[in-house]
Amino acid sequence: MKYSESGVNIDAATRALARAKASVRSTWDERVCSDIGSFGGLFRPAPGEPLLVASIDGVGTKVKLAARAGSYQSVGQDIVNHCVDDILVQGAEPLFFLDYFAAGRLGEGVLEEVLAGVALACRENGCALLGGETAEMPGVYAQADFDLAGCIVGRVAEAELIDGSAIQRGDRIWGLPSSGLHTNGYSLARRVLLDETGWDLGHAPAELGLPLGEALLAVHRSYLPQVRALWQTWGRGAVHGLAHITGGGFADNVPRVVPEGLCARLETRAWDVPPLFRLIAALGKVEPAEMYRVFNMGIGMVVFLPAGADPAAAGVAAIPIGEVTAGDRRVALIW
């Protein structure tokens, strides 16, 4: 089974964005310091001031599972933590967040529970929840359906910006474990685990040892505490690069930070893939290359450090998953 068969076509979205690049760039002036494709957009308000880093994202079809389970706080946490991780890869600390909630009909207690999750994650990340937008859109969404998105703004001193340019041959690549699917690949996961099997969220497959709903609604992890610990131990300059493994998996996200002429060689055997991913692959007969492009496979953040730097010295649990070599491919998955 492929992701496109569940209704999501990553390549089509990439082509559409490529066609729109000229329109986007037509709005820029000298204050814009990043290009399309960065995890977050960089903006310099005035000479000498810290850069503002902004990102916007959604929870995707994970909201369908939240509605099905009648449990909404976790997706509120998801959207904040996802956005925090997206600007973290450029060295930014979060400043403030805004949410967007749209539904066919505003169900009793749903918005309150979602916002409780948003507020909880904002407090945990030291980020102010400034406000947002709530919309009822019957005819666009079915009555029980809702969508959730969020926008974050952070800042980083220009001298402390992480853009991958410091990555060099011989760097070691470390993986920070994920808490589950995070916020990507849910259309395929729902089709395989629920639609095709007839299972419900209360079903506990022997391979998981817990109900599907609990595994699928696990909160997207914020990596801010771990990355801060690395900065505090060795200084910001020691972290040569970071890649948040979101939509597009390893194939699309790692190349966003690896310079030309270098290759991130990732050993897929270096870590034990969590049971949830193995179950999806087995039941859906999903090829390994497809799995590693759609899902994080147990690694939610990739960290590039100089040889000899061990995250354990900073109290960070990380897995050595590869190294940087010379090469004409920016990422290579070694099976």
C-alpha cells in the first residue's frame, strides 16, 4: 500500500509549491533571510536585531482520530509542539503562538478541550498563546469534523542561527526518539489499522500491548528541552544541524539542512523501529522506502554533532544513527 492510495500525494504538493515559488518570492524584500523550503521563515525586523522565525502547520487527519475517540487535548498539544520543533531546527526559541480551529458545528466542550491542550503545551515551551480564530463552516466540514492549525513566532540571534552550513564530513548523526507517529502519516495509518482491519480504537493488538487509540493519539514530542541541554553543555555552535522528521520523512526533511557535496548516511538498523510502525508496514504491506518517507519510524529529530560529542554527556538520550560523508546525494538510507 502507498500513501497516495490513502488520498495524500506528497509529490503533487511539492510540484504545486514549485509552481507557486515566483508568486511567493515577489513579496520579499531585503528583510527576508530564508528561501522556500526552510523549516521556518526568517525575517530581520531591523539591522542588528535578532531574526524572527515563523512557522505554520496543522495536525492533519489525526483530528479524525481525536473526534472518533472523543479526546481532544492531545491534538492541542500536538500542534504547538510540532511548530516549536519546526523553528527549533534553526536555533529559535519560541515567543508566541496563535491557533486556528474550524468545524462544521462547534460541539459542546470540544474547543475548550483543544485549547486546554494548546495552552498546556505553550506553558511547557515558555510560549505565550496570544489568540486565534474559531470558525464554524457547515457545508465545508461535516458536522462532527474539525480542523486545527497553528502559527508560531520565535527568535534567534543571527550569529546563533542553525542552517546546516556548519555540517561537515565526519560529523556524527544522532536520532532523538519520537513518541509515536507525531502528526504525520495518519491517512495511511487509519486506512491500514482501522478501515482495512475493522478494528476500533479500543482494540489492543498483541504487538502493541496497548489500545490503538492510546498509541495513535500519543502527543507529538517537543525537543526543546533536549536541544537546550546540548546548547548548555557545548554551546550553540556545537550543534551543526537539526532536521525535524515530519511529512516527507527522512528523504524530504534531512536534505533541507545538508549542504551540497555532503551525504547524510543513515543506518536504518541502528535503532529498533517501534511496534506501531512495524504493525502498519506488515498489515498494509508497505514497502520500507515508503515507510521511511511517510513516517518518522521512531526518530523525530535528527541532530548533527562533531565527532566525539556524545549527547549522553548533556543528559540527552539519543541514538547514533549515521555519519556525514562526501557524496552527491544529501541523504542515503542504508538498509
